[in-house]
Amino acid sequence: MSTASRIPPNKLPAPAPLFSERLILRPLQHEDANDVFQYASQPIVSRFLSWSPHETLADSHDFIASARAGYRAGRVAPWGIEHRADKKLIGTITFLTYSPVHALADIGYVISPDYWGQGIAPEAARTLIQYGFETLSLNRIEAQCRLENQASSRVLEKAGLKGEAVLRQRFQVEGTFHDSHLFSILYDEWQSKETK
């Protein structure tokens, strides 16, 4: 398919499960609340992000309810990341933004600290990128992380994205502005890697 003919759907389809070697990306279920709370309640998980740690299990239930409402409405909403061997939900990954007009999406993810350093985040990101290009006909997929978040920068590079720019004072967290590192991958770049 040529880049010029790539036309994404106006609304996102309901998320079907996506499979990789070690992971299943799937819709969140109400039964996932305990697993979500286990990682989302840890301050280290959200220290570079714009949301606060979950304080109660009700926060995790609310997060899942919001995600499921997004599925029904065709809006961006997170996939749960299930570890196939452990049969445990260990994080989420999502399109934070989605623009069918520009054939563009922006990805974000969070992983339980228990699974950091195992290549889980790049594997999940590559799986979502493949879905974005093959199923949604996207032309460009972006991701941003705070400049000081070197671990996330490495995740994005391992997933095949290229560092593109530093966006000055892009995020405000608790009254402080932070620079952001912008990464991207284009359909043609991804396709050339896939066909090698």
C-alpha cells in the first residue's frame, strides 16, 4: 500500500487482543483491578508521568471503567499488557492521541517495576506499532518522554523509533515544566525493516 493511499478509520475499532512472543495486549477487564492497583499505586511508576499513583482500589476500578467506556465510544483507550507465562496483567499501553486526518498516533505505556529491564515495554510497543500500521493504516507513530527519563528513551529506540527533537518545557507536573524528547517512526521506515 502506498503512503498516499493510507486512510485510517474515523473511529477506533474495539480493541481485539494482540499477541507477541511473551505478551497479550487485550482490553482491560474489571477483574484486572487488583493487578492494576499493584503497580499503579507505586510512586516510582508514575514519577515521570502526568498522573498520580492510585491511592485505593477504587482508583483502579475507575481507571478500568474509563477505559471500557473508551472502547465502546471508539476513543483512544489502553490495552492491558498480560504476561502470557505469568497470566498476570503487568501494565498498559495505549494510543494517547489518534488523528485519522493526519494518519498519526502517539503511544504511551506503563509497566510494573517487577518487569522492568526484561524487554517487555519494547515488545509491547512493537506490537502496538504493527497494529497501528497494518490495521489502522497510520503513516506516523510518535512517542514522547521526559528528557531525564533515559530508560523510556531506550525503550523507544529498541522499539524502532528515532529521536527527532527536544520540546522545551512541554509538560507541567506539579507546577514544574519539563522538557520532552520526541520520537517517531514512519510507515515506510517500519515496512522496510519488516521486509528485510
